[in-house]
Amino acid sequence: MRIIKGNLTLFFFLVLCISCKQNDELTFEVDSYKDKMGVVPIFVNTDILRGKNIDNYALFQNKNNVNYQLEGDKVWFLHNPDKGNSYVFKETQKDGNSSLVNNLEVEKKNGNLQLMLKESPVVSYRYEMTYPPEGIDSIFKKSGFIHPILTPKGDTLTRIQPSDHYHHYGLWGPWTHTRIDTTRVDFWNLGEGMGTVLFKEIKDTISGDIFSSFTAAQEHIDFKTQDAPQVALNENLQVQIWDLDRDDRYMFDYNTSFSSPLENGILFEQYRYGGGIGLRFNERWKADNCTVLTSEGNDRITADGTNAKWCIVTGESSDGKGTNGILFMSHPKNRMHPEPMRIWPIDGNGGRGDMFFEFCPIRHEEWKIEPNKMYDLKYRMVVFEGELNAEEAEFYWQTFAAQPKVKQINQLN
């Protein structure tokens, strides 16, 4: 009996040791999409760690150490479906996964807030005032826009202050035909002197292993309604860049939240321009070297005025030996999604066929902005070298619309 009792004691001790070891590890799985097209950022909620200090854990995918980044109650990481769907958080004596390289940073330089990828700026936000070329009316001065957007190899995709439209500023989103009570105010066409959108302050910046971001406060200023300028809209713009773990692509989000402090709010009138995101492309892209493909199968000639979940704009690279471009995505929760677009006609600009793209949520219907109510629009872009096809675009949009589901296998004590 003593031998049996001793064996039972040893058995339960081993079971307890195994159980303790298992409870130091948290395993979860990520659902696969039908088509595995590439790396995408996803998150798990910190509550799966049951109050444990995440700095004491490292994340592994098939025994490979994986970068992660904490943001509020979310733990972000890059999911590569080619390496499997199983992940493990393991307790470690090291400080998280600090030995891994941080490729994403935010830097201020010469009035620009630069989002860096592998020590090179790829997306820049202009917070200081930019004045028009000498001899041009200073009414076209502007702050609070994104330029330049660079490809991974360094090609500039955006353009500001072109001579045909001095009010065009890279990637930006002013509202055009608006009405404040009975007065029409235009925040887009700066030359009319009715209004503008200007940078107010940087609210936060984040640098990390998975993403870097900033949030900027902007003011939509009405010059026309009263004797003195008034703020018609308060906007928080968040721009967030993601490393896709490849040399020919990166991804960034453009999220805007806005509200009106005016007693009666503001009306965004139906018009073919305004709000959303508008991008004036570089001057080298013209009718003969720039293409468009939308989620509904429309091209450069047929896309204008149609609606889409996503749109690929591709053009010739600066060396003339290849192509690059941007995939634009509209979030399903956006107003009027699939979202209307404004795409310049292929024979526009005196026959040159310059390229302009916009997701325009008021293209077909007006939008009443009630006072002191918050509204949101979310967009995602993939900047690429070479080509990006329709199947890949749909994959990226699907992961933007709803991230893969995460299934927890066990839990920590």
C-alpha cells in the first residue's frame, strides 16, 4: 500500500507540473481565408492573458519569434498564413520580444511629421504652412495635408500646387459645396476665399514594431458666414502605417473623425468632389501610362461616378522600366459604401490625362452633419512596386473589412 500511495503521489505531482507548464503558455489559432495572398496585421485582446503582464511573454508562430505591439487593450502582430495559423504566448525571463528590430518610427523634420519604414520616410504629413510659388496669390497657402507619399523604392506618387490647380495638396480631404445655414462655403477651392482646412496640433505619435501612427487635430475654417472666421468642423486625422514584411509593399490607414460645433451643424451638399480622400498623382502619370481597375471591374474610362469597395491605380515608374501605384480601400462602415469615386477623364487637362482619384461619399447624395455629433470615415491604402492584381486587392479589402477570427485554445491561470 505504501508503494501504491507513493506512486500516486508522484503521478499527481507530475500532472501538476505539466499543468503548471501548460498554463504558462497561451495557444490560439487564426482562421484562414479562402485565398492566402499575403501578410496582414491582426490583433488579439489582452483579456486572453487574464491580467498577466504581457512584457513577461513572447509570441511564437511555429517556433518563430513574432513581433507584437500593445495598443490599449489590443495586441497587434503580423499574420503570415504561409507560416501556419497557430500561435503561442510563452512566459519568458526576457523583456517581451525586445531583441527584435523596430522598423517603424515617427520623426519631425522641417515642418513635416514623417512616418518611417526601415529608416526611410515613406508618408509625410505637413503641419507647417506651405506657401504657393512666388507670384501666386498667398490665398493658396495650406497646412494639414500628406505629401510626399513614396513607394518602397523612393518614387514620389503625390503632387502639390500644380499650376492647373494650386489648391491640390497631395492626399487631403476638404469638403467642397457645403451650406452653413443659408450660406454656401467651399473648403476645397482655396482661390474662392470661402474657407480652408488647417493643422491645429499633433495629439499623439506612436512608434512600434508593427505600426507607427500619428493623430493630428485639424480645423475646417469658415471665412464667409461671419465677420470673423469661425471653425465649422473639428477633425481628428489618424494616419497609421503598417509594415507588410516585404520589400515591394507597405500599407497605411487614413481615419478621420469629425464634428461640427455650429448650432445648426453643416450640410455637405451633393457634388462630384469633396471629403473622403482625394489624391493628386505625380505629373509623370498621363493617359498613356496610367491605369485604373475597380472592385466592380471598371477601368480608367468607365470608373468615374461609379461605386467601389476598392480601386487600384497603377502607373509608370520614374525610371520607365516598371510600374508602381496605390490600392485604395473604403471601409464597409463608411457612408455610401461601396463608395462613389471621382476619377478624372482620360482626355482631361488639355488632353494630357493627368490622374486624380477620390472616394467621395457625397457624390450622389447630400449629407447633413448634426451639431456636436461625431462622424467617421476609414480608408486603407497599399503602396506597391510592380503590379497588384484584383485577387490580391480583394484579399486586402476582406482583411480590412473584417479581420480573421481568432480562436483561443487554452487559457492562463
